[in-house]
Amino acid sequence: MTDSVRDFLRRHLTALGAVVEDEEHDLHALLPAGANASGTLEEVLLAVEGPPAGAAVDARLGSPFLEQAVASRRARPLLVAVALPGELPRRLPDHLPVLLNAVRGGAVGLRTRTPARYLVAHLRARLQGDEVRHVMLDLTIRLEDGARVPPLEINRAYPIVAPPLTDEEHAHAARALRVAVRRAAPTAHAGALAAIARRARRDLMRIGDYYSSLDAEMAQAVGRARSAEERARRAAKRAMLPEELDARRHQLCERLSARLDAELVAATIIETEVDRYAIPVRRRTVGGTVTLLQRAGDGVIEGPPCAGCDVAVIRLHLCDERLHPLCDACGHAGRLDRARCPGCKPPRPAPLAVAVEDATATLALGGALHEAPPDDRP
């Protein structure tokens, strides 16, 4: 653990412009102006392995110095830019794109080579439930329209100074990352969500067994009552069991509720060139154009973004009215009137839910059948 702390501090301070030297148990650093509270050059000794001695600053795990360095690093994700050289043009395969519910309306248009930019985002997806889990997601976004595309081979790339993202590119990237995290994070956390479901099912069974036995004991207590007043008091206490069960179920839902968020750790802007092909298409009586892109660096063919999930597709359905491209999963087998097309009528994102069979839903408590609310999910 100390080696990880030492390596992080060395890299972090070097990125800020500091001069860092390793000593036996400490780090000796000359912090530049702006990297410390005084705003001037400062020479510090950082204790990373043992208690600080003398004027050394505590930089061990959990120390304020290390926490501040981690917060500063997380507030400034690493961003680099590279360029990928293009190769000679390649011929577009005749069978692409694969039109699943439409036909070609004419010959393929002339090839045009234009520059293109991509964003490779490295995200840390966090699942917060009864415990916290982290997984890394690597996503490649085409900045001109926000389509998610296959990763680029950047072995031959070289570093450049690229202009910052435009407002339009920033909006496309933000939307694409939100959609991608909402769809990919539950799959990446499938094991953790399954564990939450198992714990919820186990706890519901225990709660059901407890209240079943408690209800039986209370029923016997009502029968043993010696006076009508005592019998009424015990019966009233037994009648409150369904309400107590609802409260216990609500506590369980709050304890095991799963929340997802994501944090950008690092990103790479890739500049390259693409060959564009405009392909006329026709769906019923509506005509339009589908544009395919062939990356000049690795020859990968990309289609338009799916109107439902933003994934670039080359096997696509087209909606009836506005010819929105849709992948197999979003295309509803080609039956795409205005009400079914997610491009014409965007659906509301469904909240993350872990649904389990509720063993307490049909318990007969308090002398009556108790049913759980239909939307009560842990």
C-alpha cells in the first residue's frame, strides 16, 4: 500500500511541476508556486511509510495532505490528444449497410475523405448499495454526432496539441456518456446486483418467518386472555403487525437500494480521417440517405448512431416517418411507426431496480391477508 501511495504522490507532484526525489522512507519534493498553500516555492519532506519526524509532512494513507492530493487529481482528469495517420482508401463492401426493413434507392455516392475526432473516455462506474463497488468502463465516442463506436488502434498514433472540444462536441459527448453509463454500468455490475438480490431474498424470507411465528404467538396470547379488555388489547397489538411489516420492508429497501454514478478518470482525443459514403435508401414511400464512415487509420466501418442507444450500427432498421436508424435491439423487428420509434418518441429512462420475489407478500398477519404494495422493491 505504501508503494502505491509513494508512486501516486510522485506522479501527481511531478505533473504539477514539482521536483521529487526518493529517500529511504520519505519523498523529498520542491513544490512550485501555486502547488502549495503559501503560493511560493517550498521544499517539503513527505513521510509516506512511518510517522513524520521533525518538520516532515504526514503523507500516509488517510492524511490530509494525501486526501487533498487525491481530490485535486480527481477534479482534473488527465486529458491527452493524439493523431492517427490515414492509409490509402479502401473499397466499401457491397453488402453494407445491411438494411433490415428498407431498400437501397440508388447508387452509392462518391467517396469523400474528411477529418474526424473521437473521444476515448475511461470512466469509473460506482455502485452504491449496502457496500460500494467500482468497475472501469472504456468508451469510444465519435464527437461529430455522439455515436459509440469500436475502439481505435492507436499503436501508430503520435501526440499533438489539439483544440478543445467545441460546444457541440461537448454536448454530444456528454449525452453519449450518460446513455452509455446508464446501459453499460448495470451489465458491468451484474455480479454485485445479483448479490444484492440474493441478500434481499434471504432477508425477506427471514422477516417472513419472524412475523409468521410472531403472529402465531400473538394469536395464542389472544386466546389465553382472561378478560375481554385484555383480549381486545392483545388483538389490537396483533392487528398492528401488517404495519410493522411494511416498515421493516421499507427499511430493507432503503438499506439495499442501488445507486449508480460514474466519474471521468482520463480521456484521449484522437484526430484522424474518415472516408464518407452517402447511400440512398427508401422505406415505404419515404426516401433518405444513410452515411457510412470508413476510418482511414484501421479500415473499420461505422454506421449512423442508433436513435435509441447511440451505438453506431451498420445492420439497421429505419423508422416509417423520419427514417431514424435503429439497431436490432431498438428496432422492434421493423415495426416502427411513430409510437414505436425511440427517435420519434424518446422513452423515459427507467430507474435502476433490483426486483426479487417477496416472501412476505401473502402473509396472513393480524387475522387478515396482508399484501405488499405492487411497487415495493428492494
